[in-house]
Amino acid sequence: MPVPVLLVTGFLGAGKTTVVNHLLANAEGRRIAAIVNDFGAINIDAELIAGASDGVVSLANGCICCSLEGDLLRTLSVLLRRDPKPDYIVIETSGVADPGDVVRNLMDPVILREAPLETVLCVMDAATPRAALDDALMRSQLRVADIVALSKLDLADEGAGVRMREAIRAQRVPAVVVDAKHGELPAALLFPATTDRAPALREPGPKRPAEERFETLSWTSDRPLSLPRLQQVIGRLAPKLARAKGLFETVEQPGRLMVFQFAGGRATLAPGEPPSEGVPRARMVFIAELGVLSKAELDALMDGCVASG
């Protein structure tokens, strides 16, 4: 029996992982296998983990999650050889990936027969500026989508959803546009009622030349941070950032890590777990367009956040 594939695409910080988290947490008896780029963003609570081996984390509800490291087709083959096989496979692309390339890979005749691409879901922040839809990568993400899910509506102003629907319509995107409050989407919209049918061939669009557009800069410290100083620094860095995330201990709340996320111009901070022995007290990752932010500038700003004494 073929295993249908749901491909989740969308720009950096759009809310893709929130959608995948919701699908895994509300599987309702479906065995869902999720292939993700970043294990750390998946909400895998310790009490839900049934076991981990060969780069695969098994959840108590029958779902599994594995990190995409290297070749997608090889990762799919590993999942399809599992016993029992998953009922569905969800692939979350990187926010800087052209989904057309992934679709092209999934049109491989062997994969198409065993794991047909059923639905392409593009997650889009409802507050995305209209002008951003002229971005070539964002257009590629919209063009291949069957469904566009508007995320973060609770954080946007009242008319954002209407404006975004009009902007998407102006792009002549044939996809269905739906709201995804808190990442919630009906499974019936994403997964087929039956898998006993021929897979559909897709046209992924013209192949765009590979372009190194973003770079990732990391920063760590063995000392806790001053939260007020960090807030000032993030305010200065915000115009240059596409995405940022981190775990750090603060002087103000010692003995507990804080989980930091920055996307779409918005920063959030949430309490995390106690720090582990032998691990830096602060670990931060920043994603910016090439040449916009230098490592020297980043280090100087972030070093100023380290608590003295």
C-alpha cells in the first residue's frame, strides 16, 4: 500500500513547525512519520518518547520523527522499510529551500509509486508584507502549493488575513487559502480518505539556479546573559535578521534556560528546562542574508550581553 506524502513549505519563521507539531500531537490513530530539518523545534515531551534509534524518535502515540540529514530519497526509503510502515509521511522543508526541487525529487518513479506526493502545504505568516510576495523564493513556495495556510493570525491586526488573501489571489495562485490558528488544520484537508488510487504527476516549475542567499551565524557563552541588555541587542539586530533562536540562562532567572525565537520581526521568550552540565549557558543561532551581518559585529554585540562578575 502506498504511503501518501504531505510536503510542508514556507518561508523562514512562517510557522511550519507549529503545523507539524499539531499534526503529530493530534494523530488520532494515524501513524505519521515526520521528516524535519531541526529536531530541536519539535515538541517531543519526554513522557511521550517511546524510544530512539538510528536517528528516529518514536512517540508513544505511534508517530515517529526523524531529522533530514543528507539525501531525502534515502531517508524516505528507510521510513518505507519500517515495520509497521507509517500511514502518512510529512516532510518539512527548510525555510530557504525551493520546494520545486523537493517536488522534482519526489517525482522519481520508484518514490512516486511507494510514497506519492499527495498535498503541498505552504504556511505563510498572515502579517507578511505584500511586497514580500515578489520574492522569487516565496513565489516558488506559493506556486507549488495546493493549500496555503495563513498562520499567526492571533498576532496580526484584524485585516491582515483579508489583505493576505487578496495578495495571494493577485499572484494567480490556484491554491486553496485557509486559516491555521495556532497551527491547527483539519487532517481531512491534508490527508486522503483512501490511498488506493494512482498518484498524480506534478509540474514543479522551472529549476532555479542554486543560490546561496542566507548564512547562519552561531554564538555561545559559558556565562548567563543580562536580559535587558539582550533585549536592546535584539532590537538593534532585528532589521538584519531573517530568523533567530536560542537557549540561554539569564541573571534575572538563574537555574532555568529561556527559549528564544525571532521570526517575522517578532521575538518570543518562554521558560525552558534547567541547564545541563557541560553545556554552554547560552547558545544562539542567527540567520541573515549574506553580507548583512558580520560575525565580528554579532560577537561584539552578543558579548556585551554577558553578565559581568
